Amino acid sequence: CLPPLSADELAIRGLVHNLGHDKHRIRETAKQKLLALGTQALPALEQALSAKDLQVRRQARVLTEKIKIKDALAPKLITLEVKKKTLKEILTLITQQTGYQFTYFNNDATEISIRLHREPFWKAMRKICHAAGVILQPSYADTTIRLTRADGFAPLVQHRGLFRFAPSSISEHRSLSLELVGGRNGMVRQQMLSFSFYVFTEPKLPILSHGQAVVTEAVDSKGYSMINRKPNRLFLPSAQSRFGTGYQSLAVQSSGTLRRPSEKATHIRFIRGTIPLTLLMEKRARQVTDSLLDTKKIKAQLGSTSFELHPCKDQGKGQYQLRLRVTNRDMVGSLDYSWLNSLYRRLQVTDAEGRAYQNCGNNWIESSVHSVDMTISFSRS
């Protein structure tokens, strides 16, 4: 027989039952309490996905998704107390707690002491880097955290959840037009500030692409707004545009312009804005076909993505070439090419025993934002 439910489990089941209550107030109270419980409520909510009550099923589905996303976006917490250990030794201890991989090429034997208790990952790394005299290097094509020795530290870094925001530079550009004089406004003068920054994420949720950053507020030391009178997007293309190669990266770089309304202003009080990111939440292996060597063309459908595979060609010496067309109808009308850029790295060929073939390269024959005709070469590892 099953063990009896604990008082907490009974309370959670009661809250799930109240998701279908006739009174709106009771339903809303139940939702808020279940969200506050987080992952502790997931078993009961997942069980409620097959409940008889339609309202309970719907709310359970919504709450399950919200809780999983909130949990995924929560930073790893670091607890550490070390005395007189080298940076490499400390990084090894952090790898044991997080699974994250580090690269630090300096063989510096300097020993440091540090104490951390449930510190969010990036805040912990900031304290460790400051104590060890190293800085974080941006990474673009993998999820390895790289550190290098530096004489100084980054002073304006901000953290929220698993994200790290790091301004990199502000540069000023002035111009004076000599083409037209004599008007009421005299010579045309222009002054522009260029603001550059990095956004980092933790390795557990790497960045695949990013969209346009938008400045929502920017105020100088005199209290004047620094937002351009023109649209304040930091990128010029359409709002649908996405940027990035599709590689799994820890950081993206962005830049944009601000205006300088007052020559008397000595500094920027604050800048606020948003930048949309596409993160890799989960990997799922889906089989397209189990008969690549068939002499006939193969068609397959996985969700919104369709595959058309030509007969695989044996190139000899254990090498094969596959031609295929992949179409993703969700990308029609989009400007997000990151799914195409990462496609060849997400396609895998295995033999009958499940042994993977090595990807030896690809060639695009024809492509659009939602479809690509390409060849991929594979060989035995």
C-alpha cells in the first residue's frame, strides 16, 4: 500500500482542488499559493493535468509551465568557505557544485580565502574574481567560463537571476556640418553617445540568439532624458529581427546611441532597458527516420518542422553524404535565422547500434528564413 500523504502534501492537493472552485477569489488565492510553493507543488500539479475538471486541468497546465520557467531562470546558489586556496582549486569546487566548466590558463599560485553562503552564481563569481585579481572574458561559441588575469575589475556590473549585465564602453561622437551656413540655426551640430554592453547568462541556459535592445529610460546628472527623439531601439532593423549564429553562448554584445541634452552633465544617473533573448531550455532527441539508406525519397514531419530526405550516398571509406530540405513553418515571416545557423549541429546520424557518426561539414544549396536545402557529410567517428 502507498504511504500516507504528509500534511504539506494534503494542503497542496487542497490548493490544486481549489483551482476549479466556483469563487474567483478562492481560485486566485490557490494559484498564488501554488506559485509561491514552486517546484514543491509540481507533483500535484502534474497529476492534475489528467483531472476530470476542465478548469483544474487548464490552470494546472499554466501553473506547471510558469513554475518550470521560474525554476529554470533561478540562479545556481554557491556555498563555499575556503582558506588559502588557489583560484584553480576554488574553481574546481564550484564545478562540483554547479557542473559548470572553467578555463584559466594562468598558473598563478596565489592563495585566497573566501566565504560564500547561498550566493547567486554571478555575484559569487564577482567576489571570487575581485579577490583573485581576474576578470571574466566574453565567450561566443560555447558554454565554458573563461577567466584571465587583469589589473582592475569591472565596477558597474549588475545581476538579476541568472543574468549578468556588464557595460563595456561609452564613446562620444561630435560633428559640425560645413555644407550650409547663414540660416537661423547657424551651422548644424550633432552630438551622439554610443553605449556598449554585454549580457551574460549561466551555462545551464545558454543563449542562442537575441533581439533588439530597447532603452526605456536614461537620465543624466542634471535630470534630463538621454533617450533619442527618434525610435529608441538600439538596432536599426525591423522589430522582428534576431541576431546570433545559433551557437550556444554565454554572452551577447549589443550597442546603441543616446543623446547628450546638457553639456553641464557630468555623468549618467541610470539607464534602463530590455533585450529579448532566446535561451536553450531543453534538448530532446527526435527520430526523423530509421532508413537513411533507402533508395526512395523520405518525408517526415516533427511538429512544425518538415523533412524531405534524398537517398543517402555512400562516398566510400565510411563516409556518407545526405541531401535534405528542412522547412519550419513557424519561421515564415520572421527574421530569425538562428535556427538555420544551428541546424547542422542538431542533426545526428547513428548506426543500428546507436553509435553516432561524426559531422564532417555541410553545404547550403538554397535557403530562406524558414527553409533550407542542404547537404551534410558524415563519417564513422
